[in-house]
Amino acid sequence: MEYKIKEDLENIRKFYGLTQSELAEELGVERVRLARTEIGETAPRKELLDLVYNYAFSRGLQLNLQKEMFYKEETEKGHILLTHSSKKGIEGKISTKYGRERNDFGYGFYCGSSYEKAAAFTCQYPDSCVYFIDFNPKGLKRVEFGVDQEWMLAIAYFRGSLNEYADNKFIQSIVNKVKEADYIIAPIADNRMFQIIDSFIDGEITDEQCKHCLAATNLGMQYVFITDKAVSRLTVLERCFVSSKEKEYLTNEAIEFQKQGQDKSKLARIQYKNQGKYIEELLK
């Protein structure tokens, strides 16, 4: 799927009240080049895309966030607007084989519910982009997790850190629940959160400490589609270009958010010390 540069160029020009010649001069490109792009005669190179979207973003127009709001307003009743971040773009049809075996819930197609969170996850990659996706959940079986014991143990199991307890009845009940579902709704767990879960699995902190540490680093919710039936209910609406200036902004925001999360996590370890159970007590 190509970017909607044709529509976006026209919208950006009209938003700022510029002619094609005026915008071309602002961007430092030939008017003919810009005109051909706007009418869809030529496909723009990445350099031109970055110029156009950087121009809008640097002037305060966060176009992709505006698109997210419009899509939410237009989403059909009962449907859900989701986002998917990709390092290079989706090739071919959406599949449950996207991702890695050691993801939060194994193989599956992973989506989020926030454009900014999705863009921030892959903004270190030069060709990353974000998709808006419509999801129709009707008739599908789901499993939903909160920041709790089951979620922590599920993440640890599917990421390969619970081999010692793999046959435990409690663990198997969680695993079976996941495998019987079409899709999963759960908190997002990045590598930083996984390190906290690892501390719990290694017996360094209790489940209560772990839960509050994870809550302090909240990254939002994710939707994981693990059956072909669930994937068939996804419709890609648009592929969004994330400009270099927007990536820089998101990177700085993520660094600050991470610092706050680390401080809260450290306090949670202190606040909830000796509360809850250690892994051996929980799964004995």
C-alpha cells in the first residue's frame, strides 16, 4: 500500500493557503515535481516525502494524529480502530505468522490502540511506517488481560522464561486460555517491562512488586490476532509516513517517558517490598 501523498499534499497546501509554486519554493523543490506528485503522475521518493511531512510537522500540523481522530469518528459502530507499526511495511496479506515466536503471545499479528505509541516503537528504523486498521470483532473469541498475575506469567511463558514451570497446572490453564482464543487484548510489554518480569521469575521481587512496577511503565494496550479467522476481520485503511522530525520528537518523548517509568518502578519496589508472593510460593 502506497502513502496517500497525493491527498496529503493538497490538504497541507490548502491548510496553509499556499499555491503549488509557493509550497515548492518553501520546500526547495521544482514546482513541476510537486505538481506531478499531487496529481498522482509520479511516485515520490522518500526524500520528497520527508520534506513534505517534515514541513507540516515542523509548523505544528501533526497530520497523522489528525487522521487518527478522523478515522475514529468514522469507525463503524461495533468496529475498532487499531494501529500497526512496521519497520519496512507490510508485504503481501496480513498473516498470523508476522512477528517472532518469542513475542508476548508467540506468533501473531500485533496491533495497538494509539498512533503515537505505535510510531514510537519503530521510530529508530529509517523506513518504518504506521498503518491504520479497521477491526470487526463480531463473532470472535477473545481473551483479555490486565496488569495482573496471569498476564505476567503469560508473557514470561511465551517469551521462554518459564521452562522450569512449564507443566504447572496454573501456567497451563493460562496457556490453554490463550490458545483457545481468536485474539488477545493485553497491556503492551516492551523489553524494559520484560526485564521487570524477569526479576519476578528469578525470585528477586514478589508478584505484587512486579505488578506495580509494570503498571508504572504503562505503554497502553495491544491486540494480538492469532487465528486466520481473526486476521480476516482486519482491513488496512491507510499507510502513514512518519517523517524524520516526527521520529526525533517521538524519540525524545519516549526517553522522558522511560525516565519517569524507571523512577516509578524503583519506588514501587520499595513501596511494595515483602508484599505478595515470590514465584516459588505462587507456583509451588
